[in-house]
Amino acid sequence: MISKDTIYHFVGIKGSGMSALALILFGEGYKVQGSDVGKYFFTQQELENNQIDLLEFSADNIREGQTIIAGNAFGDDHPELVRARELNLPIYRYHDFLGELINDYTSIAVTGSHGKTSTTGLLSHTLKNLAPLSYLIGDGTGKGDETAEYFALEACEYRRHFLAYKPDYAIITNVDFDHPDYYRSIEDVFGAFQSFSQQAKKAIIACGEDPYLKNITASVPIYYYGLNDQYDIYANDIQRNEDGSKFEVYIKGQRFGSFHLPSYGEHNILNSLAVIGLLFLEGFKAEDIAKHIATFQGVKRRFSVKQVQNLILIDDYAHHPSEIKATIDAAKQKYPNRRVVAIFQPHTFSRTVALLQEFADSLSLADHVHLVDIFRSARETEGEISIQDLAKMINEKVEIISTDHLSPLMEYQDEVLLFMGAGDIDNLARQFEDAYGSLNLTTL
């Protein structure tokens, strides 16, 4: 399937998975280019660093001698795909191409409604220091190694795309109701994860704390992880403070080792148990795993911390109520003596409608809340709900801000500002950082 005699053209190369896959092929010596909208996305930085050609969408980009990899956000009527069919070029959807690519490795697919990017990042960081590895993370990070024995990938459940993958191992972090534009109910979501579980070839590592995952079935062994001794892999003697978390890990009732994770929040302890369990199954030693887990610095747009003047700014991809709760919990662990301010941009109208009360409840855990207008994505440009509907449900006075109205944020001086969302709120965070950094606080 893969040939160095072709140019791989990515339609929608700035998508998080697409950019990572492009980086993998590029790293292995293949010719890569791609197209997308002209607007800046954080995923394009590494593509530019590697001098991969980024073009704006145009049918003229498609030429003889190319193989087309199409992002799942773009329909068959996209002008570049229409032109590719006219030229009779090979066309692969992102997930189908990736599903074939991983067959030459010992593959580990990380999935779940939440936490899959952070878990894939931790797994990749640790495993690449223990064995040759190619990996794809949903934050747009990808790296190819021609000598790789392992392939770690983030497997997205949206539209059941992860059913294109038949991995050796599957890590499943949780099951929650999300993507209401596609899934009908939590039972429908669970059915997708159940189908995916049937495709693992060696073993499944699943979170025993999740009520739905307790009910999955598979033809391979299932190892459950959690925070007490009822699970196959569990953490004991947990200590959480401003430096992260320390804990002992037990596997099948036997102490495996001591670990320090420089990340915050209970959810990250669970993520690390999944990684430790997988590496245990592959025969790696506890002290080697612990050495590299202790140096993990996180992934892009997941609890990314900066200090500007006396303010702490945190940029995070959290866009579901469960993720918002986890991010606020992590901020309060790391900064116990500061007020936490949530600045949230909902992502998609359908998710906002379906989970409106849950969003209000989770945001209310912060000390103060600001909202940004609902992000208009490629698949949802409008809906029957507004940001004011969410604001009315939060149990405090909520201010709505935008790139043209940042003044409410300028009044803060020593708080933690959490910028959360899956849209373009990171651009607003950068704009605020520039504006606030230029202030003379002695005049405030």
C-alpha cells in the first residue's frame, strides 16, 4: 500500500489526526504535502517546522502521481476529492489508511470518550525510550521510525471510525455520552466500544472505575485498572500535591513498583495505570517505566501552563463536562491557594444542547466563569441554542467574552485562568496573553 513513488496529499492536513499521520509518513522518508483552510490551527506548527508544504484548498492541488488521504470532516463532494476521482487517483479515508498501516507493528490503540490523547501521549513518551516506536497522538503529534517494533495510536470513536483498526492491544479509558450528532444514546456509544473490543488481538486494558467498561466482553484477556485492590492493576498509597502524584502500583496482587507522575488530577493517575499495565504485559521493568513516566511533560493543549505577570494561564482541550471537571480538579491540586477561573468555549451546538445541565454543573466548580460563543465547526455551523442559554444555568454571574471584549479578564491579578474548549479558544488565550503581558500592573 505504501510506496515512495507517490506523493501523499492530505485533504484537511491541519486536522489533529491528519497532521500526526502526515508527520509519521514524512519521518519515514515519504513525500508528503497537504491542504486546508488558511486559518491558523495549533496543529500546523510542527508541519511547518518540518517544511511540509501546506496549501489552501483547491482542485488544482490534485495532480497525477498522488495518493490522496482524506480527512473525515470532508465529504466526497469536496473539490479536491472530485478532482482526484476524475484523475483516477487512489483515495483513502484517514482511518482506513491508518488501519492498514499499523498491521506491520505490535500496535496499541488507545481509545475512550475522554483521556485518550493524554494517555496516548504518556504511552508514547514512555515506550519510545524503551523500544523503537512510531506513534500518533490526537494533539497533532506524530513520529515515524523505520525501525519501529511498536505503533501507538489514538483511536477516535466518532462515527465508529476506530472499527477500521485491529490492534494487538486496546486501552479503553472510559465510556461516556458524547458526539450526540452521531450517537443516539450512551447505550449506542457502549455498543461501539463493545464492537471495537472484539477486534483486539492480544489483550484489553480497561478502566474498572467506569461502570460501562465492566460489561465489555472480548475473546482476549481483559485487565482492569483502578484505584483500589479489586482491580488487576491498581494504585495504592496515593499522594497528590503541587509536584504531581506519587503512588505504588500492584498488578495481580503483587507490588510492581513506585511511580511519580508530574501531572495533576485523579484522571491522570488512572491514565498512567493503563500505560504501566500495558508495558508490564510487554515485559518492561518497573524501574525503567518509572524513570520515563517521571519526565512526561504532557501533550499539546492538555493542561498547558504559562505564567504571565502574576497570572497562571492554562490552555486545555476540555470540551465535555467530564473533562471540565477533571481539568478544574487538576488546577486545584496544582494551585491550591489560588482562585480558579473557567473560560469556556462550547464545541458544537448538538453537544451543548444534549449536555447543557452537565456543562452548567461542571463549570460551577470553578470560582468564576466566563463563556465564549459556541464554536461553529465544519460539521455544525448553526443550531437552536445560544451561549446565553448556558450562561443562565450557571449558579453565578457569568460574563461572555470574545476577542473584541477581553476587558473582564484584565481585572485578574493572581488567579488561575483555565481556557477550555476544542475550538479556537487557544487563539483567544494567546491574544489575552499578549495584551495582559503588556500591562503595567502597578497602575491597576
